[in-house]
Amino acid sequence: MTLSPVQAYLTVTPPGPVTDGIELDIRWTVAAEDAPARDVTVTVLHDGAPLGAEETIDLAAGDITGRQLRISTAGWQGVHTFSLSVRVAGVPLPIVSRTVTVLLSPCRSTRLLGGAWVGLTHWSEDEARYWSAGGGGGGEADWRGMVRDMQAIGLHTIIIQETWRNPVWYGRHYHQMTAENYRETYAGKAYYPSRLWPARVELPCADPVEAILDEADRLGMRVFLGVGMYAHFDYTAGSLAWHRDVLRELWDRYRHHDALHGWYVSEELAGPIRPHEHRYWDATDEFRAEVLAFFTGLQEIIRSLAPHTLLMVAPDADVDDAADVWPELLRQCDIACFQVYQQQSPEAIARMQAWCDAAGCHHWLDLEIFGFEHPDKPGIHREGYTERLPDGTEQWIPTPLVPQPLELLRKEMEQLHTLEYICAYQYPGLLCAPDARLKPGGERAVQLYRVYQAYCEQALGCEINEVPEGGHTHEHR
């Protein structure tokens, strides 16, 4: 796709629906391509009325300028439209618009899923047993169909789990990559046609990232691209250098997609901000310094390329041991989407909300809609399966993931009612539309899809397709 000499981008976060108890985060970018642009006039509009002052700037060739503003939804209800109007020397660019539905609520949360992770494959064959048995990801038409099926139950935000697969972990026992040699030694495989390294994950679809983004464009949905996998839980200087390279390529390749909203760090992060294995815990101070340097460095490249996009991290909620580090780290994150909050007290969640507010970071919930099968007892278990080793330590053993009952998920969403947005881990293998050609997760995933759709429509008081979200670009009128 040929880009115009000046590009305009707009994001509104959370993408919606949201309640009347939060603040919306509005970010825009204007970028000059290969030639300077003078007398560039930028106006943000809310339901057709200017939101803040009009701004006029001059851009040299290659210049990128971005702004951010926040606005409370207090007193709002219904559908609201935000638009970015840009004129270059009096000539209008196509208007970029985002629509957000605001729901009246006694709490900050809608208590509904706003989005979900999408893994293009799964890292563990054991965990993905029923996903694989149902056909996995399939071809381009299947990925496009999945996007439509997500939108049909109100999942307007897609977080692609990772764009590269590299099954190694942090630590000298797993790999010897460094900032000096990673370009020669990285052995991962891409899910898209990358120019950085030659290996590809073998899939029926040549570029599922493109298929998902293109279908999301058509439906007005929002997409975060997973920048990873360098190595699980690895935030070393080599990881930062690799992520910078990959993020630049992803931006260059997919920036024309209106749905592109931000970036997700695929490596995961433990709440205590320490290495994932006990044998590396003597390096915890060094590890924490690496994590802070990683997010600072990654934000620098994002701000230089696409300041309207947001950076997301999804750690577990056991943060007490790093209480002196999290307030600083959150200043380098745009969205902290926490796992396993069900195990935390309201006081712990309120403390994290205060840290996020002080840092200007969105505080979201990563709701794990899966349970584990255990080989030695029936039922669906919230906790994973472990075996005791001869030395007395517990070793975690991957077992198949299965959908949790809606009643449990509903209870957890109501319990965690202070968080502004909820994303589920994950859609493939745990939710599946009844008419999907492939059935990853089988009948249990179909059943959860059905009952969640009914629950959502009852909560909204209408069919989900009557609640508009997302955005589009149209000609200036």
C-alpha cells in the first residue's frame, strides 16, 4: 500500500466498551514521509466538537510528532466518536475516527470481556492437546473467521501472543545469545514473511498476522502485536536489541493497518521481577536492572516510530517482593494487564491501581478463562499440576487446558470490578463459534462461546452487534 506524504494516526484506550467511571487515553501521531510538510493543522474532535485547542506544526522530512490527552467519561452514556482532523497547507487528509460505547455502571469495570489473546500456535503440545485435536489455527479464511467470531461476542481487542517462536528460556543453561551476537545466533522462527531471519513456522496460512489485521481493519477492531519470542522471561541487553529490530520491522510492515493499536511483550514477567528459576535468583538485582532498561529502551523506539501506540505487559499479580521496583517500571509501560488477581486482596489491587495512576499506566485484568486437567483427579482445576521431586521441590508439569465454567468467570469478573478493561487468555482452544469450520478446543470451547454470548447480551440488554466499537478512516467532509 502506498502511503501519503503525511500520515495521521489515532488511538483511544481502552477501546471499549467502557464504563462512566474511567478516563479515556487519546493519542495521535502525524508523520511526514519523504518530504517536509508545513502548516499542518491538527484538531481532535469529540462527537464533532473540538477537544482542546487546534494545533499547527511544521514537519521536516521524516519528522514524527505525537500528543496525548485524557478525558473522564463521568456523566457519559452511549456511543461517543473521537476524530482526528488533519489539514496540510489547507488540504484535508482523510479523517481518522474511533467510536467508544460508554455504559452506566456502579463500578469501574464493565464486568465483560473486552478482548482476548490469540496464539498462532501454542508453546506446549500438552497444554494445547484439545486445541490441536480441533484443527489448530488453519488457513487464512479460518483466521479471518476467528476475528469475526470474536467480534460477534464483544471481543473488540486482539492481542497476538507472539510473532516469533523460539522455545528457549532466560539463563546461561538455555542459550548464549547476547547483544553482540544475537543476529548471528538467534534460531527462532517467524509467523510472517520476515527479512530479519529466514526460518518460518510452518502454517497453512503464509501470514496470519496480516490476515488478522486486515479483517480487524474491516470490522473496526483493535490489535496488539506480540513482540517476541526472543527467549521466555529474558530481558537482557540482547533481548532489548532483538525487540528493537523486530518492532521496527513490524511497524514498517503493518503500519498501514488502521487496527494496529500497540505492542505486547511476549516474554512474560514474574510479579516479583526476578528470574523464573531459583538457581538464578542470586542475579535478581541484575535482572531487575535489565527489566527497567529493557522497558525504557523499548519505549524509546516506540516513541520515535509510533507515539500513538501503547506498550502492554501482562505479569502475574504477586508483586509484594518487588514493591520498590513496580512504581518505577510502570512509568515505562502504558498498560499493565495482570494475571491471577483472584488470589490478591482488595487492598493489594488498590495499591497497584494507585501505582498505575501515579505512573499514567492503564490497569487491566488478564482473565485466565482456562483450567487445567490433572492426571490424578477429575475436574477442572484453577492451579496447574505439579510433581514433587526427590529433593523436595515442586516441578510444574504441563497438562491440557480446558475452558472454565462461565459461572466461575462471571464471579471473578464481579470480584475484580475496579479494573477498567478485561482481556481473556486466550480465545483459540477455549472459545469457539458453533459454525466455525475448525473447532479448536472441541465442544467445550463451543459451549463456553454460546453461554458467554448469551451472558454478554443479557448484560448489555441488546444483541452485541448493536454496540458499535472501533474506528475507521473516511474522507474529510
